[in-house]
Amino acid sequence: MRVVDLDRDMSDVIPTGASPDSEYLFARMEEVTLEALRAQPGSRVLDAAAGVGQDGRRLAAEGIWTVGAEPSRRIMQLARLEDARRPGGSEVRRVRGWSEALPFRAGCFDAAFCKGALDHFDDPLRCIQELARITHSRGRVVLAVANFESLGSRVARALERWLGRWRPAKRRGRRYHDVPSDHLTRYDPALLREQIGAAVEIEEWTGLSLLWGVRSWGRALARLPRPLTRALLRGTDALARWLPSLADVIVVAGRPRGTSRP
């Protein structure tokens, strides 16, 4: 991660607007990532690149001993402000630290996860190795990563090329199928499997959502009755589980390779 990124605002991250497909995708990312941890009350879990900390707060509310590691002082302050707004405060422990060099001994966590941030790092392979190192050999490492070779990205690029033959392209901000400026790695399934598999014995490989980022799809969903929209989103999500290489996000989970027991 570049130093200049540490105090950025949220304008360069993937849009999380109120469109039905965005709401569904980000809710599913949280649900599937946290379920893949298999964490029980009393478990010790690390949230790497924790951001404003919503995932850690959910785990802590379930009685899970959670640490949120985040390199940005500004983002950590926002997380602590939100922690303080919770009834009784938050039980999440917050540590300022780089995910490529975590300040914890080997095997001290039951699980570790990084949701939506792996492609921000200068050295994502080192981040994966660190998550595996701090997780004991019976534990779980979970990563959720955007797939820029998804069906949605491919369709959006094809539509853009086709429409460009007939009218000039109108650029209004970053298109969803573009890699954001603060993402330093453009992940596809092959690269993701290669890097994660080097440090983690992969046990789960789950695709989430299809067609996110295709603007015509998002606009159509917004116009439909809500029950029909939900049914279509659940249906395409089910297809993504069968065809993870085409999914918008891939969630990978498994056991660390060659780490010590606590």
C-alpha cells in the first residue's frame, strides 16, 4: 500500500451506492466472509485492513474476541467514533498496523480474514502469508476479493466497445469494471488461486453475485417490484456459486500451510 493512500477519503473505493445490486453484493460479502470463519463465542479473530470496522463490531456482538488491524490513523479514528456510538461501546480491540507485517506471534488467532482489501496492498502475497502465520494450524484464513474478469466486467467492457462504435463514450467517474486507482493488483481467479494456495490449503471457493457493474442491469433492477428484484438477485447469486470464475467477488477459505499450533 502506498503511503499516500493512508489518509484518502472514500471517493476512490468501489462504489457502495444504494442500487439494489450493490446493496445485495456488499451484504452477501459480509455474510459469506464471516460465516466462512466458523468462529464461535470466545474465538480469537483478526480483521486485517479493518477499515471503519463494521465486520469486527458484528463479530464482537456475537461474543467473538476480535482485533481490527488498520494502517490508516484517520480510518481508525472513524472506526473508534463508530465504536463509541454503540450501546456500551465496542469490544473490538483496534491496532494500527500493516497487514504485510502484523504485530502478532505465530498461531495466536483462531481465524483471520481480509474482506475487499487484498488488492490494495503493495505486496498482497505477503499479506496472505501473514494471515496464515498468525492463524493456528486448525484455524481458518478467509479472503474476499473482487474479480475483474467477472461476467459483469466482461459484459460491461463489451457493451462499451459496441456502443463506442456508434457514439462517443461519456465518462462520468470510474466505471465499475475499471480497476480503481488505489487497487494495485488486478485479480482474476487464476492469480487469486496461485497466491492464496501458496500459503493456505484452500477448502472453500465461493462465487458471489453476477452482473454487478452492468449499468443497464442495475437500472432494470431498480425499476422492478422489490420482490422480483430480490428473486433475480438471489437467482444470479446461486449461479455465481456454481460458476465462481464469473462471479463479481470470490471468497476463499482454508487452513494455513505449515504454521505452528498455539
